Amino acid sequence: MYYTYAYLREDGTPYYIGKGSGDRINKNHGRPCNKPPLDRRIKLKTNLTEEESFRHEEYMIACMVVWTWELVFFIIKVMGAKEKVV
């Protein structure tokens, strides 16, 4: 069985989404980032087939991208509003 997982920053926001089986969440191979402490490694969805885990990983990455761009646009909007007021 497979699962999807996330690595979290100190503030609880995800910076890496992956899929794996067994102890993959704790292994170093093939990852473009450093592992966080154990309390910031979470399994998102478990008991998946490999295909389901691929699809869920893609979905979660897409959610991260959308959330990131929404945050960027919000910051630009807020900063723009502050600059106009000042």
C-alpha cells in the first residue's frame, strides 16, 4: 500500500509533498529538499494504490501552487494598498 505525505515548515505550512510506501517518508533518496524533524512529517492519505497515490500527490502539489499564488497576490494587494495610503 502507498501513501502521500508532506513536510511542514515551523509554521505548519507544507513545503514538500511526496508519495511512498514503507518508510519512504523518513528516507533521503531522491528528494530535492531536507527532511524536517519527525513532528513535521505527516502522512496525508494512506492505504492507496500506486495510481491513487500519484493522483493524490499531483492534486496536493496543485493545491500548494494555487495557495502560494493566492498568497502572493494577497501580499501584493495589501502592500499596494498600504503604498497608496501612505
